[in-house]
Amino acid sequence: MKKFLPARTASLWPRLWMRWAGLSPLGRTACAIAALGQPPSYGRVPISRFGPCGYIAPSAKIYHDDIRLNRWCFIGDRVNIYQDRGGGAVTFGTDVHVHRDSTLQIGDGGVIDIGAHTHIQPRCQMVAYKGAITIGSGCQIAPHCAFYAYDHGFAAGTPVRKQPIKTKGGIVVGQEVWLGFGVIVLDGVTIGDDAVVGAGSVVTSSIPPGCVAAGNPAHVLKKR
């Protein structure tokens, strides 16, 4: 059964508390109080507009000392942002949404930079070790997408788990890119502006701007 605050109260209550929203303990508490009586999940996106750096769900797990949030960001339920040893910054542009159960993991010199108005749907994974993951503005990333900006060595004679990780230069996703459900993007890949990648694709090599690609491995099907 839906039990939410009346419309007028539902607007005034979060406006009051979101003034103090942020990553500090006080800011996290303010987000939790602001969310009382609000609809769950996507229903809480509008209140991100009321805070100086947006809304961070009470259940989000933030273990990172260099997160840079701009206006109107939304970090949803059970999002996990984890900084391993040597991990660099995580930067969110204006109006970035990262929805429930997504994981951002950074370590060993890796960084993640997400451009303005990019929306990342539930259960996505970004792992940046050695290399960077850079996503341009206005991108739409469907659920269950994964980005891996590193690779393991696999030379014979040594178990893979004991071999050092390496990078081919990280991952770059241009502006206004659309990735369908379950796309996997591997290290060393650039996806050009305005490209579309079909659901379930594995992107192992770069995709030019304005192209539609799909498959495992992904290949260009046509120009938009």
C-alpha cells in the first residue's frame, strides 16, 4: 500500500532538509530525513534538485575520500563507491544519476569521470584500475552494463591471480552515447559521440562516432 506525504508536504519537507545534503555524516543524515515519506527508487530523483550536490540514498555505501559532486546528482539505493589502494577521484558532472545496486570501484591510479546529464541505470559496474573510465555528457547507459579499464596478464607458467594487472589506456565513451542492456566495454576502447551499442554486446575495439554497433565482439552495423 502506498503511504506517502500529501503533495504540498511532500515538496516542502525535502526542500527543508536537502539544504544540508552532502557526503558528510550530517549531509547523509539530511538526505535520509528528506527521503521520509517520498516514493522509493526513481521517485526520489526530483528531490536531488533541492540540494547543493544532489541526493545520496541512505543505503548507498561510500568508501572514498575524493568524490566530486556537482549540482543535482542522484546516487541511488545500495550504490557502492569503493576506493581501493591508490585509487583516484570520482567526478560526477551536473545531473548525473547512478541508480540502485551499481558499483564503482577505483584503485591503483584509476579514475572515473562521468559527464553532465549522463544516467546510469541499475546494477551497472565500473572498475578502473591503472586506467581511467571517462564517460561524456548526455549518455544513457542501460542496466547491467559493465566497464573494465584494466586487464590481467596471462602468460604461461604463472597463475593469473599472481600476474600484474595492466591497461591499454582505459575507456573513453563520447557524448550522447546509448548503451543497451548488458553491454560490456573492455579496456582500451573508445566509443565515439552519438554511437549506439546494442544490448548484450561485448565491445573489444573502438567504435566510430555516429555508428550503430552490436555483437560479440561488437562490430559496426550501420551509420545512424
